[in-house]
Amino acid sequence: MNVYSLEGVIVVILLTICTSAYLRRIPRLKHKRDWDAIASVRFAVLPCRLRVHVAFHILKFAMVQNKVKQKVSLPNGVKPKARRAAATKMKKGQRLKIKPKNPKKVDAYKRDAVASKVINKEIEELISARAQS
């Protein structure tokens, strides 16, 4: 089972690009006076620095998809669905005949079988006689 989704990968790529662009544009804050400057003059830099942390958390949650999804189970008292038995395919062939179960139809089936045997035997004799002459 694949844990990563294509959408998650796209989000990660976009967030990585945006984060790297912000890190290159904004200077590092090393001293306390830099923090004071942010609070007084350059207050617009702070949201940009916070976006890096937000992007990191979004990356963390976007990558692993299996923890977000919950498995669904049926409530108690619900019957599971019955699986249908696979239907067997009919066999193809000239000799395949389905025999009837009704006693009246069994007799008719036997008469038809005897008649077809007699007819086939006569046809075979006729053809062999024509072939010999």
C-alpha cells in the first residue's frame, strides 16, 4: 500500500521552493538588536520567518497520509455482505447436452437420442456408398 500521495508530493515541492526563497531573501537574526528592529521598524519580516515554521509543520503532516485516514468499520449488529458464488461457464462442444430431470422429458430425450443415432447411421451409409461408387 502506497502511503504517499501525488498531491502530498506536490505540496512538499511547492513548500520547499517557497521556504528556500524566503530563507534566501531574509537575513539571519543573530543579535538582540535585530529582534528589536523587527519589532519596531521591520515588523513585516516576522510573518515571513513564521512561515518557515508553518511550512515545516505542513511538510511533516503532508508527507504521512496513513495517520490522517481512519479505518471505517461496520457497527455492531450489521450483517456482512454475502459473496456471490462464481457462476461456472458453460462448456462449449457439440457433444454437450443437458439431460432433463422431468420423467416425461427423459423419455422424449431418449427417443430423440435414438432417432438421431439412426439418422446419422443412415447418412453415414449413404455417404460411404456414394464414395465407393
